[in-house]
Amino acid sequence: MDTQTQTDPPVNPNKALWEKGDFTRIAESSMRKSGEALVATLGITPGLDVLDLGCGDGTTAVPEAQLGANVLGVDIAENLVAAGNARAQRFGLDNLRFQQGDATDLKDLADDSFDLVVSIFGAMFAPRPFDVAEEVVRVARPGGRIVMGNWIPNDPTFVAQLLRVSTAYSPPPPEGFVSPMTWGIEENVLERFGAAGIPAENVTCERVMFLFEYEGTPAEYLADFRDYYGPTMNAYAAAAADGREAELHAELSALVDEHNIADGAGTAIEAAYLRVTVAV
């Protein structure tokens, strides 16, 4: 691998975050079924041109393509792009491809290219949220739609609490950092899309539940987050450096146990998100 020179641009911190660990492990073990259920609500029809942004390895992009859409998945993490293309090949989906890209600057994509832009727990993590809104509006066709799924700050359900605890044990963010959780606040959504030329009456927001279903125990589920999910991995590393790893693990173990609603074996955990629908 080429080493970075002084003339190279700085590495996008989101790239390093999502290439850390193995998000495919998290998605494969607990997110696929709910991803398919979410896609079933999007009104996908054969021949629809879809951009799935911040797509990971295709938890929503694969079922979109299986319903007949022409799907481009774009993600900042090259390992997830490679995993997505491998999944598309495995499923025989020649109407699905993945490429690396940055949600704040979709420079490789032309204006008015997609009937539907989808970003489920993806573009919310990109820096410069106003640029994200401008770009997704730019690449969407007039008369098309944008659908985002964004975790909600301070929500009592699992993911918001997981990220809250992880942040508390992590180093402070750099100056000028805008929390991805701000995408889960309706007023911010309206302001960002408003700046991109979308009137407020064209934007709807609703609180929706996403269900993580995992075959193993809650302790095994947490172990996957500790070992494979970038934000939690960073929190554990920072906590270990401060001699607080056991404290963090105890807090997250209690959180997983509290939110597990499985009746019997396995783990089932609900997490609320803000579903944003924009008419372009």
C-alpha cells in the first residue's frame, strides 16, 4: 500500500472509523431482516434508479436491487464497498454495484441522476451536514424522493444510548465537529434541506423502530460491538488507556441486558430512528 505523502489530502476521519473493525459482521448478524423490511416500505419498482448512500455492504441496497431497481451503493469505507460488490456477485445482481465516495462531495455523480436516494444510518455520519443535504438534492431527479434514517439524540432506545455511553468514554471531538446525532432532530433536517432549496412542506419526519435480531446471547452481541463496530472499538481503546475499560464494559452490558426484548434464546433489541422523506 502506498504511504501518504505531505502533498496528499488528510484522510477523512469517517473513512478510518468505518474501515476499522468489520461492520459487515454487525450487519450480517443482526440487521439484514430489518433492512429488508425497511426496503419493503420504500415503494421500489423495477427499473427505478436508486442511490444508496453510506450503504455499508448493502443491507438495504441488496433488497432494493432484488426488487428490480438499478442500484448504486456509495460508501466511504473501501472494505465495505468490496464486501458489497462481493455480495452483489454472490446474489447474481447485475443491477447493483458499489463504489467508494464521500457523501459531502458526490463529485462522480451527475445532477438529476436518481429517482430515489436512500441513506439509512449512513450519510448522517458524514461531516458538513449542509453539504450532504445539498449533494443528495443535487443528484436526485425533480419529482424524486430522498429517504434518510437517522438515529435520534438522547432517545431512550438502544443505539442512541450506546453512542452516548461510547462518546462519554472517548476523547473530545475536534474543534468544529458536528455530531451525527443532530440529523435526528427535525428542526435541523428542515434547516439543512431548506438551505438546499427544499421547502419545509416537502419534508416529513417520523419516529420509527428498527429491530436488531441476533442469534447469540446479549453478552455475545455486545462482544461483536466491542470487537467490530468502529465507534465502540474507539471507546474501548480510550477507556483502556484511562484504566476504565471494565467500567465501560459493565455500563454497556447493563444497557444491552436492559434493552433485550427477546422471549427466550437470542437477542432482540429495538432502536428508534427519525425517518426523513423529502419530495424533490
